Amino acid sequence: MSETPNESASQIGARKSRPLTKLNRALAELCGWLLIVVVLFMVVDLVARGFNHPLYGVSELAMFTMIAIVYLGLSHAQERDAHISVELVTDKLSGSPGRALKAFINLVSLVTVGIVAWAVWNNAIDAWHSHQAIAGPRPILVYPIKFVMFAALALYAIQLVRGLWRSLRPDTSAR
């Protein structure tokens, strides 16, 4: 596996952990398809309402789908360093101070995501045991989307660990 001069560190890292990168890309593509599903949900509901036959649960399913889209895209965005950030300080730092700051940011993010994932996991387990559902003619169970949220947060945490590891490694590009 040779490195080309124009390859960035993130591209080299992505190549080394291809299964995670493939999973992130697949989930990002799934998010795009799910967005189409949300639009179709809403169009079908709009047309049905025009014929005075609204469909039960369409807005709830659209909401669950949007939640899945947001959470499933987190890891891919982290891998590509595409999250919104204020780069006032990070752009001015390079070398060891820049890597230290990125490591600190990744560590704080990892702790935060870990706390949120733990809370979501507990909430998902409670929803599963209690069969929590949105009331209606056909109750819509809530726990599946909560487990999707947890899985996506776990994948995001793995991506944050990768970023933290990259930040802590010595800079090999200068050699």
C-alpha cells in the first residue's frame, strides 16, 4: 500500500480502515434514499388529504425517518470532517498545538456522545420493555428508532476515537 504525494492523512486513514469507511458511505447513501422516502410520504399524504382520506401515521413515520437520517449521517460527516465548526483558532494552529487542540475537541465530543449514547440506550431499553408507542388506530412502536439512534451514536463514537487516535499520533507527513 503506497502513499501518493497528493493523498491527505484522512484519505490514507480511510484506506486503512476500509470496512468502516464503506459502512459510513453506505449509511450516507441510505440517508439520501430515506430523504426520498420522507418526500414520498409527504406527497402521498398530501394527495390523500386532497381526496379527503388522510393517511394515519404519515407524519410520525416521516419524523422517525428524519431522525434516522440525522443520526445515521453523523459518522460519515465526522469521517469527512464535515461537521459545522468555528475554525477561528483551529485554522491558526498547526503542528503539535493544532493536533493537541483537535485531540481535546475529539475527546470532549467523545465524552459527550458517550453520555448521550448511554442515555439513548437506557431510553431504548425502557421503550422496548414498556412497548412504548405513539397512540392511534395502529400504535407505532417507538423503540426501533431509539435503537437506530443508539447504533448510529456508537458508530459516531468509533469515528471520534479514530479522530482522537489520529490527533495523538506523531505527525508523519513531515518525514
